[in-house]
Amino acid sequence: MGLTRKQANFLSEYLTDFNATQAAIRAGYSVKSANPISQKLLKNPEIQAGISQKIAEKAMKSDEILQEIADIARGSMGDFLDISSMAFHVDLNRAKELGKLHLIKKIKQRTTLKQGKDGDEEEFTNIEIELIDKLDALKTLAKAQGLLIDRQEIRSSGPVEIVIRRIDAPKP
């Protein structure tokens, strides 16, 4: 059957912030009827399908998720440092070129001015970088690949009855 222009506008607006009432208003429905009409529109199968399709398009696939975690696990502070002669300094441009900026969890920069012996002011810049937890990423990858399995050990001196029931199964 297809969506009307207003319905299509509603769908588009809804996907910007997932606020149905505001999406209805922006799509051209009256402010008074926006709330009830938005609830009705959300029950429309074509709109539901459009929402599901857009969410599926934007969602990360499992291989993308594992790749991102692998990037974190392989991350190295060396990607952020320029080591020349006996000193080093943080080089965010290098990290950007390597595509590693997404590995940064937190960054702080502090600049201080100090009066030198000769009366001139000297500027000192201190940069602290914290990367996303590598060990946590490695544990997540190991679990995803079946290398780490959470197990519980039960010890009993008598008989043990184990009941396995589906969560959605009716209770006896």
C-alpha cells in the first residue's frame, strides 16, 4: 500500500531522536493530536518495518564488534608516541593517521608557566592519555572464541536433582 508523505516524514523524523510525539509534530501533524496519532503510527506495520530496517542498517554486525574489540586488544601506547633521540612526546597526528584515536578512553592536557632563573617564563605542557582497557578487550575476545568459559562447581554428598526449564516455558 505504501506510506503517505506525512507518514514517511514521521518515519524519517522518528529515526532522528525516537521521540514519537515530536516526530509527529515535525512531520506536520497538529500539536493537539500528535501524541495519539504518533502512537497509532508506531503500530503501523509499514512504519515498524521501516524502523526495523533502519536500525538493522545502522547496527554493528557481530564481525564489526569483534573487529573493534580486536583493535582495542591490539592497541599500543606506541601508536601515540614519537620517540626521537633520548626523548619522546605524544603525537596525536600520528595516531590519527594510523586510525587509532578511537582507542583513547581519556585525555588530559595541563599547561603550566614557570618563572625561570633568568626571569623568563617557561611553558610546560603535560599530556596524560589513558587507552581503553586492553585486558578487558582480550577477555571479551577470549570468551567470544570459547577460550574462557564461566563454570560453576557443585559438590554434594547426596543425590542432586538438576532441573532445566526454558525461561518462557509455563511454570508447572
